[in-house]
Amino acid sequence: MEFRKLTEHVNYFDGVVNIGYVQSGDTGLLIDAGIDDSTVKKAVRYLRENEFPLTHLFLTHAHADHYGGAAFLRKKYGVITIAPKFEAAIMENPTIEPLYLSSGNDPLPETRNKFLEGPPVKIDRVVEEGTVQIGEVEARMITFPGHSYNQGGLVIDNILFAADSYFGPEYIHKHKIPYITDSSFHEASLHKLLDLKVLGAVPGHGVFEQDFKKTVRTNLDYYEKLTEYMKEWIRKHGEVSHEELVAGMCRAYGVETQHVSAWLLYRTAVTAFANGLMRNREVTSFLKESRLFFSLK
């Protein structure tokens, strides 16, 4: 985990999941907290060794790889925790994530892991889109739904902390069908990114780029091809059950997993593209023999 300086006040820890750090006067703001205590401890160690303040923590969204170390930070250092509306409710009650991934059933033991359920953390302040004053740091929060329900990015000193509103190319090709909850919402967020006028962006996964919009367009192109493949798959078969669609898309994109928890994420991701097609009135769903089917309109 390497500490990278971007402006006089804005920095980030470059890691598997990036952690932002902004200092203004006596305010030290972390943006996200990594997947667990050991991850965020590395960032805290650097701050303490360099006598940087640590007073606040902004959590972009309620996925455990971004908030897993938050409870430790709040308890150990008394940081003030801040998060977007709705995301805050999940972080305070993290069993909600394995619960919704399990379609509302009591989660299977395999899904009760640190990748899907971080330690619960009390959120001291819930914020909505717009200007946000965090101690001596002035920020603009922008919502980017589609990867999670009310994900929030921060613009500080004209640098965007973009959370998982877009992904670095390596992340996309590693996961093949990246996790999103609705492709139409996610696409709208990607277009919102293209309209932003900032000096550069730090994604949740990937590196800081001044010309980040090129990477955003790469995301859009990838999702467009995935969407077109799904439409062609449905067209070829006439009508496709939900189970067949998930299995077919995973086969087509080389997704292989033996773990229920990972499969639940891919099921959600594939369904997200079907949801997007239905919102755009290109695909319809119907029940047949007690199963959910999709067909082109």
C-alpha cells in the first residue's frame, strides 16, 4: 500500500481497494477503510508515523471491501463516520447484504464472510448529494447508483474519489462480469462521470488518472458488448429462464466458481443487465411453470 500525493491536501493509499486521505488544518479525512482491520491499520500507521491527523471517515458505499475496517477505526480512534443515505443503514446492519443476495432468505453460513458482511459500524452522520462540510474539508458528494444503491463519490480540491462508479481495465477483465445491481442506473452514472469537470479521479479499484474519462468509456464499451451478447442470447433461444440466463452468461464469459457466495454475486450481476434491458423496454419477463423467463419485446 503506497501513499500517493495528488495535491497539497489530497492523497490516497494505492492498494487493492484504494483509500483516500485529505488533510486540511486539524482535519484528517479517510475515504473508505479497506476490507478489514489489518488493511486500514497500514494506512493509520503511515499517518501516525508522519504525524498526520485522523478525525473523520467517509464511507462511499456498503460493500465490505470498502467499509470492513471502519468499526475498528471508530472504536480505536474515535473518528466521525459519514456515509450516504441508505448505504449507512446497511453498514449499521451488515447482514442485509447476504440477506438480499439470498433473495430475502436467511443467509447460508457460507455467505456470512468478511467479503459480504463487514463488522457493523455506527454512522454518525448521513449525507445526501451536494456540498458537504467535513471538519475543515469542503467536499461535493455525487451519487453514483448502479454498483450499489446510493453510492457516493467525493470531489475535493477538484479531485474525484469515484468509489466503484467505474473500474480500472484490469479489474473488469479479472471479474469478467463486474458486480452491478442495475445496468441502466450504472450506465447513467458512467455518463454522469463523463460530464464532470475535474482534474482527475481515483477509482475504488485502479489507479489515479487525469484522463480517467478514457477508462470510463472503456467501461461503457465493455458493458455495451455484454448487453448486446445477452440480447443475442435471448433472441437465439426465444425465451430463457433466469437460471439458464445466469449459467449461459457465466459460461460465455468464462466465469467459474465453486463458492455459493461468489455465485450469488454473479447471479446479481447478470440479472442487473436483464433489469437494465427491461427498464429500457427491450426485454420482458414472465412466469412459466413456476419459473421466471425472459424474452425480447
